[in-house]
Amino acid sequence: MFGIHDLPLFIISGLLLNIMPGPDSLLIMTRSATQGWRAGVAASLGIGAGTMVHICAAALGLSAVLATSATAFTVVKLVGAAYILYMAVGLLRSRKGDGKSVAPALPALPYRKIFAQGFLTNVLNPKVALFFLAFVPQFIHADAPNKALAFILLGCIFNFNGMLWCCGLALSTAKASERIKLNPSVSLWLNRVTGSLFVWLGVKLALSKQ
């Protein structure tokens, strides 16, 4: 159909790739643990929206610009790294509560801002665009009548499966945090560790090569 082949293999590979930890997963888990499952789902929706931008860009050939232009790749890479480091600073600057409640040390954000965080974290990572450009075409026949349509269809399947995983991660993290009943000290430690991981991911992205 549409020149697509080995669809079951594509689905399984996509699920395994979505499970791999990264800045998206860290953002979902942090927001779910400190603000509830709805915040985690809001981050997941933002990530899914960012993924759709990459899918459409790759289908239209825009991602090829990132693959061939060192300047374009560097600009997007540095902007994305700067944003990840910006979020890391916010996590590292979180403070302990008064000790009388279990309110999270990470300030609560409106869902629209959490959505925007997920969107920008994903869409400003040029390696996501290059991933789609390298991975998806392997499952499209060379003589497919409409390669762009096949690419978008496979991208939507990948994104749908990814959204299921992300929402499941948000729910499970929120449920786990409810059972553990994080106190301010543990919540502060979680924010600091996550912030440190975001620093590492931001530096890693900044130093990545085309």
C-alpha cells in the first residue's frame, strides 16, 4: 500500500526507538512526577506536535537542507541546545519547600506552557529531522508512486505509537509518584538530577556533528 513494505518491522522498530530515553522522556517524567499526569500528557502532546513538524519537513525535503548545509544544521543545533540548557537552569534553581507539605519544588506551569516546552524540545533538535530522513525511507519502495504520501503515513504511524508510549509514561510516572508520596527533599533531588541530565543532553547536542 502506497509503496510501503515491511510495515510490522517498521512498527516494532519505531516502538523500540521511542522507548529509548532522551530529553523528551525526561521532560514527561519530570512534569508527571511533580505536577500530575495531565502535565505529562500536555508535554507528550507538545512532543507529538513537534514530531509532526519533522515528519512534514522531511516529506517535503526540508530536512535534506539540514543534512547538506553545515550552517543550517549548526544554527538549529545551537538553538535547540540553548533551549535544553535553559530548562536545565530552571530545574537546577528549584528550591526546597517548607517541609510541611509535599508540594513539588518545581513551579507548576499552565498546560499550554508545558505543551510549548515539549514542542520546542523536540522541534529544535535537528537530529530528530535527520533520523526521519534516514530511517523512514528504508520502508518505502524505490518505485513508490507517491513517496511523500508514504513518508507522511509512516511518520504518522511512528508518531501515534510514540504518543501512546509517552502518555503511558506520563500516567505510570504520576501513579508511581502518588504511591511514593514525594517529600520536598526527594522532589528537590529529582529536579536537580533531571536538570543535570538536561545539561549533559544540551552539551551533547551542542557538540554533535552533522
